[in-house]
Amino acid sequence: MKILITGGAGQIAYSLIPLLLSGAIFTNIKIDLLLLDIEPCMDKLEGVKMEIEDSNFKFLNSLTITSDLKTAFSDIDLAILLGGFPRLPGMERKDLLEKNLEIFKVQGEALNNYAKKTVKVLVVANPVNTNCWIANHFSPSIPNENFTSYSYLDQERLSFLLQKEYNAPNQKNIVVWGNHSSTMVPDTSYCEKDIKLTSDNIQFIQNRGASVIEKRKLSSAMSAANGISKHLKKWYYGSNDEIVSFGVFSKGYYNFPEGIFISMPVKTHSEFSYNIVNNLKINDSTRALID
Ligand code: NAD
């Protein structure tokens, strides 16, 4: 599998690459890995390359580092788009919009011009749904369904909260609705155990990313890489009838505007396919939050 990671010299990539190349995501698949970063970061990327070589990863077939879009995007099967301007203390994700618009426009064009038409794209860089929309918009030759944006970390945060606060480990069918921002709506209505989230619980999930930044002075990276590995694994191998939350191209279900990217319940199948679960009954308080 030919996989591109943008922002290859960044901190999420540093946590994600070992998971990818040690077989923790794709089992028994040799990987041609391309790492893209901007020209000023090429020295740093060279250092990452040296560490990858020294790790002697079992599933690495070839490794390319580059700052050239054509080299990075040509014939790829999967693009993991981490590259962008990170959220710094005091910044809302929406503050990042302007900084990221240009990046995702040219990368969307590169997907359109150089990648396989079957390429699958996972956008992680914030503001994640907007960046995904921009990349998708500028690559009209690639199906909308091939793009997903990342809300899995919010789902994992909620899953841990259920374990810690409600003694309810391994709950399935957790849904995170809406935008990946302080207005996202975590929902446990479809879990096995009947759990009513308090407004404190909801705010905890909504603000968890900011809380990590406050302490680390950097945005989540280890947990982000971990969630990315789960998103990719579920997307490629299927969720086994479990509902998971992906940011996907809206078809208008649940009154979300058509054509935006938004976190919704999906069931994933094999080889990067999924369907949006479009028949859940949303309770009134959750609906109010979503609206
Ligand atoms: P980072 O700053 O450590 O790394 C980002 C890398 O992207 C840097 O090396 C930078 O040089 C590179 N980059 C910048 N512009 C680029 C371009 N045009 N092409 C290629 N590379 C480029 O940031 P990080 O901590 O690794 O986070 C990456 C992104 O993921 C950030 O946008 C962050 O906000 C986002 N994030 C999202 C979630 C989520 O749940 N959706 C969680 C954590 C972080």
C-alpha cells in the first residue's frame, strides 16, 4: 500500500509512523511510505527518516521524504493529512481556518492530479471538517465517499470517560455528532448500558483537546495517533456491525446540510467502505445540542 503522510516532521506523525510500520494498523501489508513536509522542515524530516531506518520496521517497503507535491501524491492509495498549522494555546480551531485554506487547496489539487482515483483520504489537521471539505472540493475526480475526517479521538475520549466515571468499559455504538470543535455533541444513547451524560461530561469531551494543550503546550499527539490507527483499522477491516463516528460527506441525513463534512454514525465494511447509519432516533436534548 502506498501511503502518504503530510506533516511528516510533526508530532502526530512521530507517534503514528511506528504504529503504521509495525503492523499495528494494517496486518501483513508492506508499505511504501511517503512523508511530505514544507521545505524549512526537511532537515527535521531527514532525522525522522534516519530513525525510521534505525527502527528496521517489518512492514516498510520503501521510504521517500519530500517537499514536492507531485512526488508526494503520485499514485498513492491512502493519504493521511496531518500537515497544517497546529492549534496553539488560546486558539480556537476556527482560528486556524485562514492558515489552512491554502494548504488544503493545493493538496486537493494534487490529489486530483496525481493520486490514484481510488485513493482514500483521512484529514486530521484542524479545522478538520473544513480542511476535508476544501481538499474534497479541489479534487472533483475522486468520489466524495473516499474522504473522511477525523473525530475518532473524541469517541475514544468518551469511551474512556464511560469506563472511568460510569464503570462501563468497552461500550460500543458511541456517537459524536457534528463539528470537531467545542460544539461537538457526544452521545451515548445507542450504547448497551443506559448512560445519561451530564452537561459536565459533555463539556469535558468538548474541551478535552484544549485541556491537553493547556498542560502540554502542544496539541494531542500520542492519543491522536492512537485514534488515527483505530479509524484506519476500522475503515479498512470493518467495524463488525458496530457504529463508529467518522467525519463524512453529508447526504442530508439528520438535517445536516448536504455536502459538508460532519461527524456522524457510520458502519464500516471491508477495504475502506462504509455506510452512514441514517435511521437512529435522536433524543430531544441531543437534538437541541446538535441544532
Ligand atoms: P505539528 O505542528 O507538530 O506538525 C505539523 C507539521 O505539518 C509540521 O511539521 C509542519 O511543518 C507541517 N506542515 C505545515 N504546512 C505543511 C504543508 N503545506 N505541507 C506539508 N506539511 C506541512 O502538529 P501536530 O501536533 O502533528 O498536529 C497536526 C495537525 O493535527 C494540526 O492541525 C492539529 O491541530 C491537528 N490535530 C487534530 C486532532 C483531531 O482530533 N482532529 C487532534 C490533534 C491534532
